[in-house]
Amino acid sequence: MTEKTVEIKISGKTIQAKAGETIVHALWAADMAESVKTGCAGGVCGACTVTLRYSDGRTGGTELACMKPVEAGMEIFPCPVAEDAPVLPVPNPELSTLQSAFPTLNRCTKCDSCTTACPMSIPVMDSVLRMQKGEFSAVAEDFTTCIHCGLCRFVCEDKVKPHNMGLWVRRSLGMSRDFPIVKTTAEQEAEQEWQYLLVEDREVRLQRARQFRSSGRIEP
Amino acid sequence: MMEWAKESLEKLEASRLTRLNQPAPRPDESDAILKQYHPDYLGHERTLEVGPNAGEEKFPLELAQLLEGDSPLEPDYVPKVEIETDVLIIGGGGAGATAALTLEGSGLSVHLATKLRLGDSNTVMAEGGIQSALADDDSPRRHFADALVGGHGDNDPDLLRILCEQGPESIRWLSQIGCLFDQNEDGRFRLRGGGGTSVPRVLACRDYTGLEIMRVLKDAVRLTGTHILEEHVAMELVDDGKGRVTGAILFDRNAGKTVCVSARAVIMATGGSGQIRLHGFPTSNHVGATGDGLVLAYRQGCRLIHLDSYQYHPSGACYPEALAGQLVTEAIRSIGAQVVNAQGVHFIDEMAYRDVLAGAIIKETAEGRGVKTPHGKVGVWLDTPMIDLKKGAGTLAHQFPGLIHRFERYNIDPAKKPILIYPTLHYQNGGIRVDAECKTDIAGLWACGEVTGGLHGKNRLMGNSLLDITVFGRRSAESVLSNIPERGAVTLNNLNRFRAERGKIESATVSPQFFPSASGMKLQPVAEEEKQETDSASSDFEPPNPFNF
């Protein structure tokens, strides 16, 4: 199959790209890799944030350049988002602690820009409203897939910091959890097993490991 | 959807119910498959002519060329110290960040340099999970036995014992800094099997385990006194003139100039090298995975081990083209997705060791039982709809939101249609040789994480790399704390010795590679007068308001 070429624009400059490839790979091929920051090229580091416009009148918006395939007439603008200073999480968080850690929490005017901007389809604004009610478990669930690209904060005219708050809630809940008790084998027995497995001869060691993994103990 | 594969899809769907309750076909000739089809065994390798490994074991051709390459430093470059620190960590992934956190509060000054941004790494891309012996019928010894058998017995037993013994404690540490691993209803961690685990041992945060760990580490490191040098590329290490490593020459990508750092200790945590694309394979690795740390350490005189061994993850995406090479987590296979050929035949147990399964998939496609995409790639099916059949409707979407999210923009719903897969270059099994204290062969230089070799032998089990960065990231920092030398002179003595030795080589290669070749990215020095011009010009650019569509 011959590959179709499409015309796209990056920061006003026209380049040719292969249909179906991602924006990042199109920029690489055009020797313009540096025009958009790239970290993982796999959709999880949040470096390659861009804004898009389409020539056919469709609504554009924010995207990850590494995940978005190019289309004819697409216009791309780099949209790097600077890191925001983190806030120390606390065990057993309460609504009041979240509010004092993030004083802009209640400034949300429910415009829903943050949800629209999120490349991970997180219901960001709904989650901010849940934060205002202290529904932290639900918030932690909402932000499970957050890649911290910062677009939700970047587009917020009210200086609300959804992803920073989402991480703060997640870390705070995480550090509040009881660590499930770890069962420990009697020290003497454990040491015997190590002696058995750490035998000097490589082949014997491998053979013993094969045996040991089948039952988890030294077979007589 | 996927009309081009209609015929094969029909065969797959027709055999699904029959396959559901049939036992998985065991790989009977594992070694034969490996030797005939695994890329490690195809002889695409050679010995080195210079450095500590010269004339001994073989290295993949692409890597050998980089290891014998010349430094990008000009011959007349004279190091002049601009930053003085106690500990320089090179690498901003999980291992480097963990080391930085461990050094916090020690009173030592710490700089962490990364050529991308903090957290842009293979860690953040890890999906399936992290191993730790927490099940009732499990123990660190059993974890050890599984990993040793998986690594073909080549693992360094002392390193592996440390990894397995520190497993539960590492999970506790990660939890204490705020990582949320999935739990069962009884509040205990949910443990899954992985290829080669004899009992369920893999903890996860959905299919975003590395993202969860990395975003927490990143946040935690930003709250420490660590000086974070983002977009600072490590170009070369420096030494005291008597062999000990005493810092590094960095390249500040934004300023377009070098920065010389004097450090009492250097921790190398630069990760892997999938982006050097051995044999032209696609990779699941991040943009920076070009093996820089191997090259730098080798020039200083560090021995490298097991670098003839790379991990080709059996399930890399093969279609759509834009996702080619990207990871489809092993956890999907561990909870029921079968590996099926073009004829709808379940041809191997999908929980075979990664190298065996990768070899078997390559064999299947080489012998004409694969499915060809419109872009000319060939793969086999991963029957993802099987998961909801086995575990109940909605299981796939709930446990693997990342997979669903990536494919839905191509109108593929993995809960309804299978995914086409082919092995992808995933992990550097070997690396810099280290001892149990994470010390390399050269004083002043420690190493941890994927850049090191020995721990995983010649085939790493799923979930042991996230544990590796946690255990050995901490251990390298602890070892530095206990053994930190006094500040030494800064010279290019080791480099000059290497350069003299490589004089006999004709290669014009300059290394490390720093960025994927396909990206065309390179270090771009900016002359002083030029810099002032760009500074004033750049202020004209006004980014558009993203909501003024």
C-alpha cells in the first residue's frame, strides 16, 4: 500500500507528513523534533502538549502530540506547560487541609474547560466538585490515569489546580493506608533455604531453583 | 474495523469458545525456539576492540559501534568547574529519583541531571506491575528461584537475593510515600501472576503502575532540596587524574552550552537503550533510552556484562501503525488473553517466559501463520475479548484503562476485538557491572536500575524492574552515604586514555547517541553572540489561546 501524504502546519510552517503517523513522528521526519518537547512518545509523560486547529471547521483543542495522528490541514501549536511547585501531602487528609493547601479550590466557576482539555478523558471538573465535598476516594479513582501534563491547570482561568490536587489527594490517601501485614518465615528456616539456593555451582543452583519454585520449599 | 483482517478475525472468533476451556499448549522445545528465532541468538553481534571488555564477550553491532565511538567533546576542551556538589545523580527516571529521595536529609548537596524532564523515563511507561513476595504461599526465596530460572541461571545471586529480600520492604516504602497499589476487597494487595512466577506476586495500579510510582517519586523529589537540572545531557564523566570519577560534563540544552560539575560521588541511573533499535526493531522505550550511561561508564573503565542479552517484549502493538512497538502489558495475558495465530490456533502458553514467547511469535510469523497489516507489518492476535468472557463483562475496561484509552481513538475496542501484536525491544537485560553496594569497577561511580547488568541474568521477569529501581535506587544512595570520598580534582585523564586506545579504530562514530536517530535531535551549541539574538527574537512569539478555537 502506498502511503498517503498530508499537509500540516506547525507553528505556522507547512510540512508534509505521512497519513496515520503521529504528530511527533511527523515532526521527527521533518527535522523539527525540537519544536515540541517529547519525553516518552507513549502517551504517559505529558511532555508533548499541543493545541490544534482543523481546516474543516471542527473544534480543535488540546492534545498529546505523541498520541495524535496527523490529518490534512491540521494546524499545530506547541503548548508546553511549566511545572507547578508541589504541596506536601499529609496522612488522613480532611477537606480543611486540602483547602488550606490549595486556596483556589473553591474558585471553580464550572466552565468545564479542564475536562475538555484533559487528554486522558478524566472528568476533571466533576472531580474538582467532589474535592470541594471532601469525597477523596472518588477523587483518587478519577485521577488514576492522570499523566500530569498540567493542561487542566493551564487552561483554568480561576487558577484552580486540579491535577496537583488530584495527586495530593492520592498521595495523602496512600500514606494513610495500613500496610498489610507481611508474613515472615522463621529466620532460621529462611536462612536454611537461602543456603540451599545459593549453592556455589551454577548448574546445581539452577536445578535447585527449578525444584524450589514448584512448591516453595526444600523437598526432601 | 480491521476489514483487511476479516478472514482471520472470523477464524479467531470461531475458535474462541473451543479455546476457552482448553489447556494452553506448552512450549516443548524452548531452547530450540530461542536459538532459531530469538533476536539475541541470530549472530548480529561482535567483540569490541577497545576498553575493558575488548576481545571478550560479544555485543550487538549497533551497541558495539557506540561503545567504541569517540567523545563529542572537542579535543581541546578543558574542564572548568561551574557547579560543585556532593552527589551528582545522572538520570531522572525511577532509579535516579529514588536515590535522590534517599539522600534527602543527609546533609549532602545533591544534583540530579536529566536530558529530558524529571520523570521522562522507561519507569513512567511501565504498565503491568511490581513483584514482591507477599502471598501466603510465597517467600523471597521462591521469588529468587523464579527469577533465577527465568534468567537462565545467569543472574548474579547476591544481587538477586537483595532484590527479593527487599521486596516487601520496598512496597511498604512506596506505600508510605503515597503510591496506591490496587487492593482486593479484604484490603490486601491484589497480586497477579506474571510470566514465570510460580505464585501470584505482581502488584499493580491498573495498567499504569510505572506512572503511579513515577508521579509520586517526582512529586516527592520536587519537595526535597535536590537541585534538579532538567534538559541537561551527560556528555562525559571526569576523573581525578588517578582513575576515580569526580563529576561530569553536562550539556544544557536550553543555554546551548556545557556545564562542568564537580561531585564527590556520581550515581549513574541513565536507564536502558531500546531507542538504539537493535536489528531495526520497534521499541516500547521512551525517547531518551539510548544507552548513554553504558558508553560513559565504559570510557571510564567499567566492565559491562550480559549486553548480548536484550528483552523483546512479546506483546508490542503491531497495529495501528501509530502505536507500533508500544507496550501491551503482560498482565493482560496473565488474566486470560490468549495468543492466537492467523488460523485461529492458540499456539503457545502466553505465560511462557518472555524470551520464549517472543521467539514463538516470531516463528509463527516467519512460517506464514501471522496476520499482515496494511502497512506491511506482520503479527499475531492477542485475544483480549477473552478476558471479559473469563472474568466477567467490564473487567478489561476496569483493570486496563490505559489500553482502552490508547486504542479507542482508532475505533478499536479491545473488549470486543483482539489486538495485533509483535515483539518489541523492551529492556536492556545487561549493563554496567556492579557489586552488592551498587559500586562499579571505578571508584567514585555508583550505578543503579536498568543501566546495570547482572541482576536479571539473560531474561528479566515482569515486575522485577520496578522493584529493581526501588531497591537499588535506595541502596546506591545508602552506599554513597557510607562511602563518600573527599572532593577530587577534575580532569579528562580517563577519557584521554580511552581516546588514545581507540586511535587504532577507524570508526568516525561519535557517542553517546543521546536521542533516537529517527528524531534528528542533537546537541546544539549556541555561541554567545547568537544567544543574545535568539533571546530577543523569542519574545515575539505569542502562543494562541487554546480556547479561542
